[in-house]
Amino acid sequence: MPTNPCDQVLWSQSRGTGPTVLLLHGLGASGHYWDRLLAAVHGRRLVAPDLLGFGRSPAPPEASYDVACHLAALERFVEDEIVIVGHSTGGIVAAALAASHPASVRSLVLVAVPAYPDDAAARAEIGKLGSLARLTVGGHPSARLLCETMCRLRPVAVALAPLLVRDLPREVAADGARHSWPSYSRTLCNVVVEHRLGPDLTQVRAPITFIHGRSDRTAPPAHVESLAAQLRATHQAVTLEMVDGDHHLPVRRPEVIARVIDGA
């Protein structure tokens, strides 16, 4: 039997003791994206893996990097009474993970999640973002060339990233250059563009909290507001907390997420 390329041991960091909180970062990031939150939460065991194909985790080129693939790599982190927190793309994966383990999840927290209602909306919104994302969803061949050039020059890209991306912590910016073309392009297309949140969230038994920045241009608030309203109509325990801030709430407003975790 061939080995599943998605079933890999992920790099992760953990801090603290107590009930476990699993933190899943977004596209092009790493577990270091949560560093400021790790310092803000007490009385919990916080676990922040690098998702498959990102940061310091393995990046098998033959992996599909769809939702099922990412879940296969995350299975070993699931335990009873776990709180799962996902940011952006990690929120889509977090919702699917919670749906696949409904009896194990105590609470689900989705931060700045891109709740696009369909593929067309996803492609339109992503098309407004950075050049690599725009070219990738547009199927332009220069996207692969750009990404693979970064991979070949990875030491240089890692060193330069903090100088070019000044609005994020140095370690977070540097880790943004550690993905591969397969992991980036397939996760963007298979998870963000093609996978819908709604069906997974209807399978979640635990309370769901959305935390979203009013100025989020990456994941426009209107989409998550609509999804939250739909879920409330099914009598699920859903809370939507709109706060001042942009897409990078775990970096800019860690205290907001820490407060929700403390109450979970």
C-alpha cells in the first residue's frame, strides 16, 4: 500500500499547561503567526503547528493540499475537549477538522475567515489581493515562475521578507517565504477557492465564534455576516464579534482572541 503523502509529522510549537487549544494559521504563514497570542493566553496549552507545506513542516510535492489532505496531517493533534482556533485559510481547515470530530471539540473560533459563498466570489475577491494570489487563481503561468524563483532563492527571500513586509513581525514575514509552489497554489485553489465553509459548520456541535475585523479587505465582512446569519437560522450557537482591525487580528489584536479563548 502506498504511503499517504499527506500523513506527515508537522513541525509545531507549544506553550503552557491546561486544556488544549489548537491554533491553525493562514495561507503563506506559519505557527509563528500566533506568537503574540501565545504570550497573551494563560492557563491553557497552546499548540501551533505549521500546516502541511508551510513554514518548517514537510512539503511533499505529490500531496493534493486539499482540505482532506490538511486534515490527514492534523489528525494527531485532535484530543477530547479541544478548542480549535483558525485564522483565514486555517479557519476553513479548522471548521472541517471540527466537523470531522464533533464529539471532541469544545469550541470553534474562526478569525478573519474567508467565507466566500461560491467559487466566483472567491476568485473575484482573491483577484484584488497580492500579485501571486491574483496570478495563481487566474491560472497565469507567471505565478508558478514567480513562486518557484522564490523557492530557488529561498535563503535570500527569507532574509529579505522582513525588510519588504514591515507591517508583520520579522519571524512571520520570513516564514511567508517558506512554502512551495504545490503547497501554495493547491491550498489556495483547493481550500480557499473551491471549499465552502457552510456544510462543515452545520456539522459542528460546539459553539462557534467568528471574530472579524471591520476593515478586513482580504476577507470582506459581508460574507461572514451572511454566513453567521444562515447558521443562526438553524439554531446553532453562533457568535459574530466584529472588532476594529484588518485581516491580521492575531498579530494586531491578540487580546481580543485571548479573551474569547479564556471564555471557551
